[in-house]
Amino acid sequence: MEQSQLTHNFFYFRVFCALIRREICVLKQDLRARLIDGIAPVLSQVLVLGYLFDRMGMSQSLIGPAYAGTVLQLSFFVSYSMAQNLKFDLKHDRFFEYQLTLPLPKSLLLATYATTLLVNITCITLPLFGLGIPLLANKIDLSSANWFAFIGIFLLSALLFSLLMLFFVFRYDFDWFWDNLWARRLSPIFNLSAAVFLWHQTSLFSPTLGWLLLLNPITYAAEGIRAALLQGTFLPLWACFAGLIFFNTLLWIALMRSLTKSLDPV
Amino acid sequence: MILKNARVFISFLWRDWHCKRKHLGQWIINFTLLYPALYCFCFGYVKPRILFPNNPDTMSTILLMGPVFLMVLIVTFDLSLDLLLDLDEDRFTEYQTLILSPRLYLLERLTFSTLFTFGITAPFMPIAKFILGSHLATPGLSWPQYFLILFTSSLACSAYHICAMCILTKSSQLMSLWTRITFIFSTFGGFWVPRAVLMSFIAEYSSWAHYLVFINPFVYITDGLRGATIGGSGFISPLLCALVLVGFTVITMLFAAFFFKRKLDHV
């Protein structure tokens, strides 16, 4: 019995790896175009945050923390763009239905999608984020950066975006997704997070708003990246790790439920 | 002939309105309630007070004009999207161009898109003023000028997106349109900072390149909106901005007609 279970698990693992390999092949073909797509937003952020906002009175010390939010903005766009493709697939090509017939549990199939999104976000966002750092070299101090912590937080953040977008894909129907997702979900989630405001300054400005920002998972991603890379007053790293793990677990449960509901509405 | 064309033109306008009316509630909730409330809070209140504590009220107005412009861009993009998707799939456009000339058909799309966008985005600033009150500095506010700029912005952005949809060949290019063209034009078009700040920055590196800013049509939208709300000599006159935007619309629609004809006529 145990032997049979082991064989099954090994078989699942092979299918899982095959699916991931396929997605990496697709990514290889698209990577150059996607990197070019991402260059303009990054350079625009470098220009605005590094060179224009300080002419209008923004403190130089805010440039680094504000630019750290760019990594999340990019991840957000990349994951949304991929979620759109998946939603189109569910509506038109329905390649997903073919994948459901593969000898793979639903949870592992979802894990394949989440991993694919995570790999895409990492391959596109990290080089572009790195591109901006030399351009802001004299304005950002990375001497105290903890790169291991940064990689950990970045991967957890990428997973968060992957799960969040997958949840939206399976939770909402095509028309609602297309017409309302940006206005009613994505804009509020992103704009009311510490990716846009610094948590410490916001809580000094309004303690209530500071507490409310803690309900938003993106706050932990943004503050974690800042705490890992920069010197300053940010949320502690352990709190960011804990917050991201908590919200990722929550999203995984919600995602499984919404998938089951979308496949079997009765 | 003219009367017949006019009747078909109005019928098409009526059809477009009939199609959009089904989702009008969603449009109103999203664009006249949710977006204004969110952007007023973020760009009009919290962000200027955290990032620019020395001059938050004026910065509120400067920053808030970016989202007004963004909303015009989003709505006109959504409305012109049908033009590309339809030519990809149903090709209902081909039937429509059998009974109305392609140029008049594009003009009809432009008219509908402009009127609809203006109607949807017009309440933004009154709502922002109502919510933010004195936190939004509007010393030189002129409502007629503001609405004139908003109308011509809707016209120019509609023309820009209609032209883009006529040039693009497949829907997968849409993301590139945003990231490679619209994003760059917006950043150098005063989305985040006023034209004068942008020009003073470029002037430090080149003695002539800062004049290139005037080629960008989006500069006239953002500067016009800021000029109509903040006033003063730091912005281009809103009336001049409106004139330039109308000129841009005419040129863009001529390009759109050229590419649209090529798309329909396969020979």
C-alpha cells in the first residue's frame, strides 16, 4: 500500500515537473518582449521618484523606500497580465480543462499555476528592479542590505501576488473580472497599502490608518522589502515574514474553495 | 444623401448607447464613486501630506490631476477596444461600414467615445472638491475652463485610442501599447509632475531637448487641467491647450482613417 502511494506521489511529481518545464519554455519565448514592456515603467519610476519629486519638496530620504515599492508595482502588473491570459483561456481555449484531466490532484495543478506565476514574476521583476538601482546609486544606500532576507521576502511576496490573482481568476466570472476587478479590487488593494505610503509615516500621520494598513497583505511585502534592503524605521522583518506566511496560507485555502466552487457550482 | 448618412450616424450612436447602457450602473459605480473616493483619499489627501508636508494642499491638486487624466485614458481605451476585438472576431464593423462610409463610422465612434467619457469623468472634480474641501487648493478654479479641457481631453484621448486600435493588428499587442507608448507619453506628459518641473529637469542636461515636451499632446491635458484649477502663469493657458488638443484630434483621426481603410480593404 505504502509502495503504491509512493509510486503515485512520484508520478504526480513527474507530471508537475513536466508542466513547469512547459511553462518555462513559454516564458523563454516571451521573456525579451516582457522585459522590454517592463523597462518603461521602471525608468519612469526612477525618473519621478529619484529626480523629479525631490524638486517638488519630497525628502531625499524617502527615495529609497519609495523605489522599493516599485518592485511590488511591477510584480502586480506582471501577475495581473498573466491572470488576464488565464481568464481568457478559461473563457475561450479552455486549456485548463485539458489539464484537469491529467493524473494530478487539483491542489497540485493549482500549485503548478502558482509556481509558474512566481517564476514569471521573479524572472521579469528582479532584473528590472536591479536596472533602477545603479541609476539611483547616489540616492539609495544599500550598504546594510540583507540580501538573504530580501530574497525570502521577495519570493513570499511573489507567491502572494500569484495566489491573489489566481483567487480572483477562479472567484469571479469573465465579465465581472474584465469590467470591475481593477476598479473594485486591485486599485483599492494596491493604493491602500504600504507600497504607496510608508507604514511608519502613515501611522504617525494617522494611527487608525496605520492599523488599517496592517490588514492589507501588500503592506507586509512592501515593508519587508524595505526592511531587508534599507536603513530606517520599518516594520520588523519577522513581522513581515509572519504576515506574508499567514496571508499566503489564507489565500491558498480561499483559492482551493473558489476553484472547487467554480468547477462544481451545485 | 447627407440626410441618409445623418440618420445612419445617429442610429449608430443610439446603438452604441444602447449597448453601453446595460452596464451603465457599473460604470457609474466605478468611475463616479469608487475611483474618485479612492484617488481623493490617496492622491488628494494622504500622499501629499506624507511625501510633501511643506505644501500639501497645492500638491493635492497637482497630484490629483494625474488620476483625472488616467480615468479619461482608461474609459476611452475601454470604449475603443471593441474596434480591435470586433475586427479580430465578429467583424460587425464590416457590416456597419457597408451602410456608412469608414470615415463617418470612425467619426461616430469618436463622437460617442468623447461624449460618454466626458459624461462619466465630469463628476470627478466636483466630488473631489466636495470631499476634500479646503484640503484641495484651487485658487484659480474656473469650472467652464476645467470642463472645456476635460471635454477636449476626452476628444483627444478617444482619437488617440481609436487610431491605436486601427494600427494594432492583434489584441496581444494591447499591453505593449500601454507599457511602451502610453506610459512613456504619460510620464513625460506631466502625469506626476507639472510640465515646468519636467522642463527645468531636462534643461539641465540639454539646451534644446526640453522643448520636445511641447510635442507631447498629453502635456496639454495635464497642464490644461492644472491651469484651470490652480491658475497662475506656471501653466499653459487652458484655451490654448484646448485648441492644441482639437488639432491633435484632427491629425490623429486622419491617420486612423488611413489605417482603418487598410484594415478593411484587403486588396
